[in-house]
Amino acid sequence: MHVECVREVDASEPGADGMYEYHYEYDVYRFAEDGLCFVARSYTDTPDEAHFLCIEADGRRRLLADADLEQPLFLAAAAHLRRIGKAQLNWLSGRGNGYERVSSHGAV
């Protein structure tokens, strides 16, 4: 499994007072292997959390489905995030409020 982590910042321009209307700093993780990639994000202000956002397969990006959480690459990615202190893992399902918790073993 190849793991990539990139720090990103999404912020408005500072106002006259030097304050930002919004400012988000987060790490984007990409876990890739054999043409498959899971993408997760962790905000710096909630360092014990990470959210799986999507899966990329065959050059296409889509939301995760329940079956994706059983993929060996997903399980390895979840284990990696837990090892680096991300105790609370969620995944973007598009149902309800959009995010669901990943169980302690990786899958729902």
C-alpha cells in the first residue's frame, strides 16, 4: 500500500482586520494499491478524527458503498490511520447526515 499525506488549507482572504471569514487546515490521505485508491481527510483542529471521502477506481471517483469497507485496502488504510492516532473514523456514505462511523475492525 502506498500512503500519501498532503497538508491543505482552504481559507478566505483576510479582512481589513486581518481575520479570515473561514479557515480550514487539514491533511488529505491517499491510500493506493493496484489501481484502487481510498481518500481520507483529517482536520488539524480534530486530530483524533479522520473521514473517508471517496474511492477512486479505474480513473473514476465515487462515494463509498458498504461493500468498499470490506476491501483489504480499506481495512489497511483504516488500520494505518488508527496507528497514527485517528481513533474516530467515519466514511461519507451520502445517507442521513452523510457520514457514518467505521467500526473498530474497519468495516461497518
